[in-house]
Amino acid sequence: MASIVCLHCGRKVLKNKKLKHLEQHYCRLPACQNARRLAFGRKKYKEDEQYRIGKLSGVAAKHKQRRLEYSEYMRSYRESHPAYVERNRESQPVRNKKKKKDPKIVNPYTLTSQQADNKGVYAMIEIDWKKIVNPYTLMPERIDKLLLTDAKPVLVRLL
């Protein structure tokens, strides 16, 4: 009887005699069968557009259903726990003050790919460069902040 080497676990096993018309690449272990199904799904996803559309629409529908279930759960939880609602209502202004106190500037140059005109009003704004996560994403050319000023960096923005 013929034998194969499993693509997942690498073991040498006897070929399944019931799979006469198919070429076998995986053994019968559950982990190897899961790997086989996963490989098939990935290959099918890459090659078959209808399969991909179906998978994506199924995932989107599942996410939407979970959001609805979660919002319904939270609604019923708030109705049955008024102390939670009151405590949250009291602590929300504190959280809002914290946000206003230390904002993170993620990307200040997203709209600077447009040329500035001389008709607008400009202002000098002091920037704390430690708070900027990604300052140079869509900037056409990098400006060395040390050339602007030695003490504190300055940014010119259109108001």
C-alpha cells in the first residue's frame, strides 16, 4: 500500500484507500484536517471572487448582528442598574476634562498637500512634538523642525 508525507505534521502515513480519485496530502489527525480546510479556504478566497464576496458579506452581517446584540444588552443592563448609569454620568465630565487636557495629535499634515494661498489669514501655533504620533505622513517634503527655531518648534497653519 502507498504512503504519503503529511504536509502539516510531516508524518509518514498510509494513504487512505477510499480516496481513489483524489490525491491525499494530509493525514487523518484533527489538527491536520483543520490545516487542510484552512489551506483550501485561503486558496479559494484568493482565486474565487464570488467566494470572497460571500465570505466578506457574511463577516459584515455577523459584525452587524453582534453590534445589535451588544447594544441591546447594554440597554437592558442600564435599565436594570441605575447606580451604574448614575456613576457613569458623574464620572464622564472628569474623563472629558482629561481628554481636553492632553490631546494626541495623530497626523497634523493630512490636508497640507494643497498649496497655501496668500489671501488667507495665518497664525503661528506652538506645537509639542512629543504628542504628534505621525507628523510626516502626507507631507511632500520633510521640514527639519530644528531649522525653524532652536527653543520650541513652530508650525504655520492656515486658519
